[in-house]
Amino acid sequence: MSFISQLANPTRFLELSARVLPWLVAASGVTLAIGLYLSFFVAPPDYQQGDSVRIMFIHVPAAWLAMFCYSLMAVSSIGSLVWRHPLADVAAKSAAPIGAAFTFLALFTGSVWGKPMWGTWWVWDARLTSVLVLFIMYLGLIALWRAFDDPSRAGRVAAVLTLVGFVNIPIIKFSVEWWNTLHQPASVMRMDGPTIHSSMLWPLLVMAIAFTLIFLTVHLAAMRAEVFRRRVRTAQMRAAAQPAASVGTTVVAHG
Amino acid sequence: MVKQLDNFPPFRVQAEALGCVRGGREIFRDVSFSVGPGQLLAITGPNGAGKSSLLRILAGLLEASAGRLAQTFDGAAEAEAPSAVHYLGHLDGFKSAMSLRENLAFWSRIYRQSDDHHAVADATDIEEAAARLGLAHALDLPVSVFSAGQRRRAGLARITLSPRPLWLLDEPTSALDKQGEAVLGTLMGEHLGAGGVIVAATHLDLPAGPDLTLDMAVPQ
Amino acid sequence: MSLLGQIIAQTVMLGLRAGGGALVGLVFFLAVVAVVPFGVGPDLNLLARIGPAILWIGVLLASLLGLERLFAADREDGSLDLYIASGEPLVLLVLGRGIGHWIATGLPIVIAAPILGLMLNLSPIALVAVTATLLAGSPALTFIGTVGAALTAGLPRGGMLIAVLVLPLSVPILIFGVMATNGAVYDPEPFTAPFLIVCAFTLASAVLAPLAGALALKVALE
């Protein structure tokens, strides 16, 4: 916890992140290269779907990251509301567009993957529909962030919405699954846990790690940008204010 | 007459090194004062000095970014304090579509919730309060047709209907004519006489002379 | 009258008076339902099949109306300030405004639903079922809406944003509401389970939405 409170100082955060960032970029690149190699050259083609199953190695990790990102935002929101950690809402604000991007990637790859199977570009099956709803929630959050002038007020309001959304996600997922009447053949979406053959599992995990590293890299860079952005805003406010702006007095006289 | 003449238990407001930050901008820092029963604290200073922000902190509408604030009965637990405040700000808090009578009845019932010692203001109380402030003829008119001065008087009627020890008044004399100011002065005097506390932000003179003054002007 | 009762009464009164928007919501509901056949064609069988869904979506959209002003008005005229300064719990304000808004705007719409259902060629069973599920579930839509209203209370153009925020959260209620209605009409499908879930949503949102809404009002205030 003390490390986190050390990070509360934006300057210190900027120093640390500047040092860490190049390593993260390198690690992301290497892991992604390994993951892609495993996905496209090592993993066997599916007996039913052929090579198009390889899209799964992008689609599934993207969906995982979409949820991971939202969870991260939920934790940041708690940090914002409960502890008023100054970087918490910077973290949340920076994460939202990245999460939305991963969600969109999941939707896009899901659609492309399904086209040969379903014959259409979209089906309203449980998984894709839940991800679609998650996408709309991300966009709503981003819209809410942008609607306020004051970033710290925006941060607190967005934090409440994030937490409300976080509580609702399992409810939405459960409802959509119950609603879904279109049954997918088990072979298409058989990707949960032990049913996956290990030759498929390793590329999946490596890609998931790669995506996580990419997310952390982009997120850190986005947080740095946001910190700088707020510094610019503060400087602008100071420039606009009158020369003797700070007020303070304790004079209490009688009469 | 509504329980104006009951004495309040001794009530004190103590502020130590209060600071205020709004929208990333520091409004004021290091403000301290102590106001006791029967005292009027006047907060003066130019626009933007933070007078309204200080009142909002005292009312519980804004959190101070630094310092400590204690609002206590007899030095007892602070928990009693939130229901001990009347706030009269720039906005009057009345619903335009409702009549003055309906508005006053609504608020007196809201205030009564946390105040078991006094009964809800009934129809006669409301009529008397309105009459005192020269609004008896307008009781059943919608507030949307009121002038600014009448709204300010209506706000004072709201305050006098439910007894609470601390009055926080933001520019109370604004929009009031000489007669209105006189009534305000009388009400303030009665409140202080019953042991109440008043903190008023103003850049004009108050009809009652302040016991304490806090000047929020920019330091030289 | 209790504090909650006071707030509900005031909200209903304001909703029904001029500019309150209660009757406009009813007309909006009629307009939405009337517009759908222009889009899908006057095939009565089709309308009967999708009728419950049209009514549910109409209720959802109509209940979003008027939410924008629910707390924005309190903020603008200073009564939110007074309420907080009075020391009374904000959750009761949110809950009271929610219940009052439902009574003023939601309830008339639910009562109108079976009449509009006739225009959509719903069978008598379907009419009863859709009205019952709407009665049980539309409060949940309103309560979730109050969270959106509280979050955007300070914003100048919060209306559409409220819809964007609230619609994803309303998806579960919509799903189970229509599922319950269809369950009553078509034999093999269950009615009781989805209906009870809809009731559960209403009860749960009645508790949780005021908590979230009060927190949102508090943080949006400064």
C-alpha cells in the first residue's frame, strides 16, 4: 500500500513510468511476436473450421482484456471515491478508451470469425451480445467523462457510474445468456477451460499475456498524457486568474 | 407565535485553519474563527474571496480541503449538528410551480423530521410567518410570480418557521428594500436573543451589528 | 406524513402540474407504439408476436423522459442544497423522487399499455400478462433511471446521455419482462420464474438505486 501512496505524487509517477515504459514496450513486442507465431504457425487448424479458428486467438484475449480493463476501472473508482487517490481517476479516465478499443476488437474479430460459420456478419448469441452491451457501457462512460469541465468532478461521477456498471455486468451476462435462444454448436465456442486442447491453450495464454502487456503499456502512456494534460489546465487557470489569487486571512476583529 | 422565544441549548461553531479548493483552484486557506451563542459573525470581502464557499462548507454542502470544523451543542457530540443548520443562499430552494404556502409547509415538515421537540408548523404558524414578512397576501400564489425581494422574504419565512440554532445567510440583504431590511434585523435580533448563532456573508452593512467580523479580502 | 411521503407527494404534484411532463410521457408512449407498425407493416400476426416487446420498449423510452429534470431542477433552484443542509438522508430524496416520478409518469403509461396492446392485436392473455409484467417491472426502469439522472444532474444537456447510460442497465429487465409475457402466452415457456425475477429487479433496484443515486448527487455537487 505504501508503494501506491508513493505513486500518489504525480511527479514521482511520471519519473517511474518514464523508466518502466521502454521495458513494457519491449516485453509487449516480444510476447506478441511469440503469441502470433504460436497462433498462426504452431497451433493446429480446427478439424471443422480450418484455419479461421485462428481468429479465436485474438478474439478471446481481446474479450478477456475488455473485462480486465473494466475491473481495473472499478478498482480505480473505489480508490477515487474512498481514498481520493489523486491518480485513481487519471487511471480510470485513461483506461476507458483502451477498454473500448479492446471491446471493439473483440466484436470485430468475433463477427469475422463467425461469418464462415453462420453465414452472416452478426448473430445475437449470448457472448457477442454481452460484449456489445459492454461496449455501449464503455462509450457511455467516455461520454460522461467528456461532459464535465472539471476533471476531478468528472472523475468522481464517472467512478459512481463505473461501480454501478460493474455490479450490473454479471446480471447482464446472466440475463443475456438466458435470453439467448440461438444455440451455438459446442465446437465453435468451446473455449472454456479444460476442454481446450493444450496445443490451443498455450497460444491463447501467450496472446492473453501479450494483450495484457500491451494494455499496460498503452495505459501507462495514456496516464502520463493525462497527467500532463491536467498540468496544462492548471497552468492555464493560473494564467487566467488575477495576480494575487490566493486568499487567506485569519483576522477576526470585534465590533 | 412559532417557538421563536424558546431558548436554544448553547451552540458553538469552531473552525480551525479551514481551506477550500474548488475545481482545482484554491479559494481560501487558513480560515479560523469561533462563534458562540447569541453571536453574529459577519464575513466580508470582495467577490471571489470565498464567502459563499465558506458558508457552503459550514452548511455541509462542500467539503473543506483542509482544517477542522466543529459545530456542537455544549461541546457535545458533533453528530447533532447537521440538523442544527438553516441555510439561506443565493437560490431560495422553492418550487416555482407550487404556492408559497405549499412550499413553506413542505420545508417545515422536512425540518421537523430531525427535530422531535417541536411540532410541525401548522396553518396558523405559516400565516403568521408570512404576515411578519409582508407576504400574507401572496400565500396562495405560485412562487413563480414572486419578485426577487419577495423570494428573499419567503426564504426568511422558511427559516423562522422551524427553529434551528445556526443561521447561515449569504448576502441576506440583497434584493431587500428598507422595510425588508428592518424585518430582517428584527428576526436576526430575536434569533440571537434566543441564543442562536448567525454567520452572514455580506459586502453591505447588516441591519444588526456584528459581534465578530471575518475579512476574506486578498492579503496585501 | 413521513419524510418519504412528503417527497413523493411533492414529486407527483410537480410532475402533474404544468410543465411537469407526465402527460407528455403518455402521449410519447402512444406515438412510439403508433410508429412501429409504420416500420414493420400492418401484419396483425407479426404485431401480435412482437407486441409485448414494443410495449416494453415504449415504456422504457417514455420513462426516460422527464428524468433529465428530476434532479437538475432541484439543483438549479437550490432545493438540493437545502435538502442536504437539512441533514436528512439523500437516499430518501432519491427514492422519493423515483417513486413519485413512477407514479406520475410510469403508472399512467402502464395503465395505457393494455389499450395500446389492443391496437397491436394482442390476445386477452397477452394483454393481462404484459400489463402485469409492466406493473411489476416499470418501477425498476424508473429506479435505474434515477441513477442516470443523479449522475447527470449538473450537466446542461443530460437528456440523451441519461438514455445512453441507462439503456445497457435496463437490458436485464427488458429481457425478463418480455420473457415473462411470452411465457404467459405461449404454453411451454415458463411465466413464473421470469416474472419473479422482474419483481426481484424492482425490489433490488428500489434499494440499490437510491444508494448509487445519493452517492452520485453528493459527488456531483461540489
